[in-house]
Amino acid sequence: MTQEYTLSEQARLALETDVVTLTQELIRIDSSNWGDSPETVGEAEVADYCAQRLREVGYDPEVYVTTADTRRGVHLRIPGTDPSADALVVHGHLDVVPAIASDWTHPPFGAEIHDGFIWGRGAVDMKNMDAMILAVMRHWARMGIRPRRDVIIAFFPDEEAGMQHGSAWVVDHRPGLFEGATEAIGEVGGFSISVRDDLRLYPIQTAEKGIRWLRLRAAARAGHGSMIHTDNAVTELARAVTRIGDHQWPVRRTRTVDAFLAELSDAYGVEIDGTNTEELVSKIGTLGLLVGATLQNTANPSMFNAGYKVNVIPSEATAHIDGRVLPGFEAEFDQTIRELVGERINVEAVSSDIAIESTFETATFDLMASVLHQEDSGARAVPYMISGGTDAKALSRLEIDCYGFSPLRMPPDLDYWRLFHGVDERVPIEGLHFGVRALDRFLRAV
């Protein structure tokens, strides 16, 4: 399926060396996203860095500003050889979640190399992929390589805090940047899960749950804490929150999750229906928790706020719910929440975003599977859904089919999912070498 792929030993070494250097340099720029706090300033520096690395090999990227000068992104379109072909978006985000240095074995923004890993915040989420994109584009510029279809490089700010200052803003205000694009690849897919020595599953993200962040508000008459109060906002809200927290959401199957469970059953040689989360975790680590979350809607109480003095019954109490919805079951979620909280609780949407599901029966998915197998003879690509959200949500509003494909071959004993937003985030250097070769091979052939 892929065209002839040639990479000399010298070119391979240069590509692999470059991706390691770029990953380290990106991690050393503290682009922590503290939301709307004045502390969120590093995205501008890392955007300028990416643009400079592209300019020094002859490209002319645009650095754009979204909602403030500190919120910057990068855009570059590389023309393909076939003007009739649809464009492909290759995207990454520039921000990272904050890190508390005292919790880490090695400095979170030091990008130090220990035990064959680069350690630091963003090593897997997702400056490793940013570095792979930059390395491949720089390699192409030096070698005079052009893709078949237009490749649109997009580096976004603000993925880690809701995307309103990043991809969501760009899609709303600069949709022309993605003119002609029908597909996109980005984060959270293409990493290996070792089943045995000759078999590794590589989940490719084809679906995401939607977001329903809610604020619940109860109002009642204020009063003295020593009196009898049958109308108490705290009590009323606590009951509603408890009902939500205790609710057992029904299992709802989607095509993506069904396909993933079938692949797991075949790979492990056992029947896996997904309802036994403990069984899944015992077999595939924390990814099993994710699978369980993609079989149902979820609503987790996360914050509760009421009162200002122990002997004053407050007139108002609020709570927040982190809701995640399956594609196709959004209405069921909204109706269930309304029924659970009761008539006296006001429900407000704090943040809401769509659930997405792309088909995996495509030539592009097959090509991902092919290039992974060419780099790893034990590779088997499988579709899967994540319970969180990525910049794919914004791009999908432009009718772009989105896939999570940031290839990495991981050591069999490394729990990849615990590295996301976790302490001691790190990426194996050999995994980066594998990933940049696979990405180069894929983008040349797509």
C-alpha cells in the first residue's frame, strides 16, 4: 500500500538525532497552562521556537495570536505534488499541564536523559509528537521531499485548559487555514501495548467522548445554624450530588469500542466484554480503566462549595460535575442528569464540547497499520476511543476526520497511561526513533 520508502543510514541518524534534540529543547521551555492566569506565558515562547526551527531550513510559517499576545500558534502549509488531493492536517499542542518540581525524580523542565529516557513535562503529552513533526519537516526541507497531498502543520496553544484560546478559536476565526483538509492526525494514538514478544497492539484513536462540565446550584433561605432548617441549600445539593455520584450508568456500545474489544479478545485469547474493568486492568494496565470509561457515560462530582461561617446556613450552595458523554448518547446524559438532580437544583453548563467518532475502515487507517508493521513486524493497529478530549474536537467541526496517531514503541513494562499528566513523565529515546521513522514513512505515503 505504501510507496517505496528509502532512508539512508546517514539520513536516518540525522533524523533520529534531531528528534531527540528537539524534544529536549521543547521540554526546557516551560509552557505550563495555568488557564487564564497571568502565569500562562510559555506558549508564546514555544510557538516562536517551533517557527524558528522551521524557518532555519527554508520554510515560512505563520505565528498567529489568538486571544492575547501570550497565546500563540503556528501554521504552515506544505504544498503537495497532486493539487487535486485533499489536504491532511498534522497537529500538536504547545502547552503542558503544570508540574511540582519537588515531586519529580528529575527536574520536570530539565529534559535530562536517564536510563534511556528523556524526562520532563510534555515528554508524552505532547512535545514528543511536536518534535517528531518538526524533525520530519526539517528532514524534508533538507532532502527536497514533497508530499503527495498538501500537509498542513498546526501547533495550537491552550489544549490543556479547554482549547478556547487555541484550536477552538482558530477554527472559529481562521477556518481558512484548513481549506481543503478532510483528515487530520494528532495525539493519543499509535503507541504500543505489548501482548507477547511477537505481538504489540497499537491503538489508533478514532473516537473521543464529549465533555459536559456542569455547575449545580441550590438556593434556599439563609438562617442561624442553631435553628431547625428543613429548607437547607447544602442538604438539598448534597442529596443531588450523591445521587449523581452513585448512579450506575448503563453500558452503551459504539462501533469503535466494539472493534477494540474484539481485537483485545483475539490478542489475549480470552473473551473480553469490557464490563469487568478489573480484568481489563490486569491484562492491559491502566488502559483498561479507559476502556471501561468508554462503555458508558460518566458523571463525577469534583467540587462542592457552600457557606462562609459554621453557624450560618447559607442561601446558596454550588457543586461541579465532570461529565463525559459517548457519541450518540448525549441526549440520554442530559435527561438523566436532570432527573437525578430534581426540580430544585439549577443545572448550568460550564463547558460543553462534542463527542466525535471517525470511521476506521479507510485507506488512511490502513496506511497507519501498514507503516507501523513495516517498522515493527509484531505490530497490529486497532481503533479505540479515549474518555478525554483533544484538539480533534475543534477540527472535526470543519468536517475533518480526526485520528490519534503519534507513533511510539514503548517498553513492555512501562505503564504509558500513567505518564499523562503524571509525575516523572518520560519518553524512551528508542521509542522516539521508532516514532519519527514511522511518521516520516506515513506522511510520505499518505
